[in-house]
Amino acid sequence: MRECIRCNIEMVEDLDVKVEGGAYGVKVTQQGIFKENLGKLKCAVCPECGYTETYVQDTSKIKKLVLNNK
């Protein structure tokens, strides 16, 4: 459960982030061309004030990247 940092109420989670005019979402990758997709951005919205935060739901690839860079 994500809580709004402004209102301290439960946010609506697991919403997709789409590029306007496109049917595809936004993904997170390493810098550079043809790098591995590290995760799809999701968002949570506060139903009270509209505050929105983005997050990657599955962080396993990001954790693996951090371990490999140590």
C-alpha cells in the first residue's frame, strides 16, 4: 500500500503510464542504445489531491544490475 505524502491516505496503485497518442507505455532502461528493459513504469494517484508518483513494480532486474556493478 502506498500512502500519499501530502494527504496520508491510501493511493490508487498499479495504474499504467502511457504516452499520449500512443498505445504503449514507458519503460526504464540503462543509458545507451539497445539496453535491456529494466521494468515498466507504473503509477499511483492520490484520490484526494491528485498527487502522482511513478515506480517500477518488479525491481528484480534493477537489484541484479546493482549487484553486478559492485
